[in-house]
Amino acid sequence: MSSNLIGEFGQSRAKLDHIEFVLDGLKPSQSGSVRLSSTLALALLVQDPDTRVLLRAHSLLPKIVPLLHDAAKQGDASVGLAAASVFYFLSDDSNTRDLVTVSSSQTMVHLMQTR
């Protein structure tokens, strides 16, 4: 195994650990401020195409959408707008577009109209 390959694996593992930490922050048991921070962090992460590839490769995308729906329903306008931006980035990528359902799209539009 080359040192470059080991370094790439380490970087991927570190990014996955960060993603899992962010997803833990989206759980309903977390406070509103933690959910907001995690939603904003996720919005920044999914802007990167390489991160979306990593999310797909580790089957994390199907976990994200329900967490975002739940976080957006809590009524915090900031969380809602951050969730809408995550939905936007996911729907803009042809490889993740199928995960953004009609319900997700309706939620995104609703959040953007009411805030």
C-alpha cells in the first residue's frame, strides 16, 4: 500500500467522521441551536461534489433527507432555510436528484416562501 493511498484513505475517513458528527447533530433529540449548526455545516459539505460522491458511496444520503424534513418541521426559520439549501444542492446534482422527492421539493419551496 502506498503512502498516498493511505493518506487518501485517512482524509476520507476524517471527512466521514465529520459527516457522521454533523448528522448526529440533526437528530430530534438535539437542541435547536445544535440542529441549526449541523444543518449549516451540512449545507457547506454538500456543496462539494466530492463530498456528495462520498455520501453516495457510504449510503448516507437516504439518512439525510428524513433528518432534514424533521429539522425543518421544528419551525425555526434559520434551520428551514439551511435545510432548503441542502435540498437545493442535492437536487442540482444529477447523481443525487432521485433522493429529493416531490415531498422534499414541496418542503423546500414552502420553507423558502414562508421565511
